[in-house]
Amino acid sequence: CRLTDSNLNYMGSIGVDQTLLKASGIAPYEQVQVLNITTGARLMTYAITLEANSGRIELNGAAARSGEIGDRLIILSYGLLTPEEVTTHQPKVVFVDENNRLLDPLLAQSSVWV
């Protein structure tokens, strides 16, 4: 996704378009890791919900220093699985276009999204 805003004067977090949170299975206030592809920075924070279908991705608080508007980000969440669950687990991967809109899963498998 692309960073659309930052707010240093907020307690912390990454705000994510509700549509993207729902598609990814990330719950509000869930811990996430944010990887900034543009700068190489990595940080741990928590996700908060922003307006659905807005395309907004915002770093807040201290995290706001970890990116500039337009930076490309990857947002990850992790889970603990039993050995049995590992054999059947299917991760959720969500791809978006340059405006942080969901891409069709088939299109996302091509190089068009890069």
C-alpha cells in the first residue's frame, strides 16, 4: 500500500482503510508490523480503523517518523499455530493498486500491481 498521511501528534498506531482491514482479517487494535519498502524501516504498532473505501493509510505518533507520504508499505500480522494448524493454514494476502484500492486476486498475481 502507499502511505497517505501521518500525524505526529497522535498517541500511536497505523490507521488503515476499514475495507483493507476486513479483507486482510486484521482486527482493530491488533498488533502489526509495518515494513517501509521505500526506506527499509520496520516498526511494530497496532492497527486502527479508518473510513471504508477511503484508501487512507496513516502513520500516527512516533510511527509517523517512519515514513513519508507516498512511501510503499507492507503491513503484516502474525499468529501462533499448533503443528496441526500449520499443515492447513492459508495466509491472507491482500494486494492494492496505487490508490490503496483492492485488486482482483487474479490481477494481483501478475506484475501489474508492482
